[in-house]
Amino acid sequence: NAGVTQTPKFQVLKTGQSMTLQCAQDMNHNSMYWYRQDPGMGLRLIYYSASEGTTDKGEVPNGYNVSRLNKREFSLRLESAAPSQTSVYFCAGRPTGVTEAFFGQGTRLTVV
Amino acid sequence: GIQVEQSPPDLILQEGANSTLRCNFSDSVNNLQWFHQNPWGQLINLFYIPSGTKQNGRLSATTVATERYSLLYISSSQTTDSGVYFCAVDNTDKLIFGTGTRLQVFP
């Protein structure tokens, strides 16, 4: 969807390595989200940010950290990757809490 | 937290058939959206519909907020409708997804 850009699109990590998934939006969204989607399953909320400088845990936050340093960007960090974190990660944004959310194209992460 | 259930989990149709997908949620909501995830994994916005009825071409959706459910109707299905359909709801700022309905449309 236009306006929410995720990088990288694909990544392979070795167990124990760290990395940061980047998400940027140009639609002036206040709220931003990180989800993971495992094969054959729905999307589960990892962390979200209702506004610049604030973050809150979602359904599955363990093993992740996030940073919302400015309104445009919301990053997701894996400090020590584990095979259980192999998944597709989606970032989303929306203007306020009571409006439509828009998703990025996803990042496919494999941890070996 | 709010629970979201979708039914049926799987649906197989022949091209031209109609279908109804259901989303039940456990609490009152401020936001409800329907998404289509295509075979390439992209999430496409279909409807933002916290209440009422909307139509877009062959697709329409109805949300009855007081009874905590939403329905997505697909008429005259096409092979390009294949994929997974998700509803997502929230009553705070957490947008929570259902488990989805996987639709396969055959020619």
C-alpha cells in the first residue's frame, strides 16, 4: 500500500545475530504497528505506537524492541535472533486510532 | 483482550458462485476493517466499516456493532478473489486480527 515502506524485503540471519527492520510512512500517521505472520496463520501484534515517542506491547512482544524516534519512522529490533522468529513481518500506520490502517509490503525473515 | 473469530476457515468455490464470510468479535469496537491477502502476501484494504453497510463492486460488507459481528459478501466470484480474507478490530488502539478465511476460486 502506498505510503508505508518496509526495508529490507528479505533477510536471512544466523541464530544470535541482531538486526533492525525499518518502517517509514509518508501519510502523516499518528499510530504505527508491527505484526508478524507465521505460515498459515493470521497477523499477531508485536508492538504499536500511538504517537511519536510512545510505544506499547502487543500480543507477542517477547524477543523484540521498538523505537519511534519521530513521526515517520517505527523500527523493530531483534537483539538475538532465534529460529522461532522466522516469519513475515508487516508494518502498518493509520492517522488516528479510529481510522483505516494501511500496511507495508512485508519483510520475509528467516533465522537459521 | 478482544477476541476475533472468522468463519469458515476454508472455502472452495467455482467461478461465478457467491459467498458470505463472517467475523465475530467479543467486545464493542471502534474500528473494523476487512483485508484481502493475495497469493503474493500483499494486504489489500477492502472496507473500513465499524458499523453499517458498504459496497464496492462485487464486494459488500455489513457490520452489526450491537450484535458484534460483520459479514463480507462476495458475489460472482472470480479466480482473482482467491487468497485469505481477514477482519481486524480494535476498541483501544490495538488493531487485532482474526485468523482469516482462506478462499480458493476455481475456473
